Amino acid sequence: MLLRASVWVLPVLIAITLHEAAHGYVAWKLGDDTAYRLGRVTFNPFKHVDQFGTVILPGLLVLLGSQFLFGYAKPVPVNFMRLRNPRRDMVWVAAAGPGVNIALAVVAALLVHTLTFLPEWARGWCFVNLHNAVLLNLVLAVFNMIPLPPLDGGRVAVGLLPARYARPLARLERYGLFIVIGLIFVLPLIGAQIGVDVSVLTWVVGPVVGFLYDLVLALTGHG
């Protein structure tokens, strides 16, 4: 269990830190300095860690041998009305986090080529860390782009859709977290009782992550 945890700690901390910092940085550059003033535009992971969502919940899932890790960081505060062009800039702020995760997946895949320079005893552990970083960042990017507020994809959709569709979608944000939990945990449990796989992770996130995984490996020279 300790070995399994050790190959996830760095990928998780780096992924969530840069994801949240990217939101704050882009918002700052587009006119809203709320996150900057609160010290959230930083590479310090402790500024972004949520005690339950980043530490306790994923830790419990690791200890229980779960095949799926789920967690979250403290959301970066953004006052969209302070952005220079709120509707347009909301899209850039929301997309910044998943965009950084895609970039991190590519960087992790490229770093695999450097493992030959490490001592043999260190290569295996470092390879698993980098492999986990590729998968984790792709899952974070794809999952967060589901078009449901408060996920990043929901805010992108609100910024891009015509107003008559954007307004009702935006109003879902207050219930969004409950809907997400229902889709991830409750719906699969119900499906298991009736013998049907209705997991959003299996049918929506999984195929997209698989496609991006193959694409990243191809682009970074891994076949």
C-alpha cells in the first residue's frame, strides 16, 4: 500500500497544483486578481490542497484497493464579472486547467525517454510515476471537461452556448456537485444491481482518455 501510494503522491500534487494555478493565472491576466490576491496563483501545493478531497478521500480509496481514484482540490476563486469580457474570458479561465493537464501528460510522456540516464534501481519507480502522471492528467482533463457546472466543461459550455441555453445550464451549478457524485458513484451502484454498466467513466471518460493516451504516446515517440 505504501508503494502504491508513493507512485501517486507526486503526480497528484503536481496535477492539481498546476491545474488550479492555471485557472488563477489566466483570470489574473484577463482582469480578475481575486485568486492572485489570495495567494492562489502559486506552485505551492499546500495552497490548493483540500484536506478531505485531496488527502483523506483519495487515501481511503487507495487503502481500500479501489480501481478508481477520485478527489478534488480547493477551487480557485474567480469573480467572472471582473474579467474584461466575462462571457468570452470565462471560457479561457475554465479551459486553462484541463489545458495544463494535457500539457503535463505530454511532458510526463517525454520524460520517460530520460529514464535511461537514471540508475537501474530507480527506473521502475520513476517510470510508474510518469505513467501515472500521463493517465491522471488525461483523466483530470477529460473529466473536468464534462459540460456540467461547476466542472470546467460546464463553464466553457455556458460561455459558448447561446444565452437561452447557457442560462439554464448555469443555474445547475448549485446542484452540480451532487449530480457529479450521483453520476460517479450512485448511478453505477444502481446499474450493478440490475446488471447493466451505466458508469459515466466507462462510457464517456474512458474512451476519450484511451484515445488521448494513444495520441500522446504516438506524439512523444512511444509507438
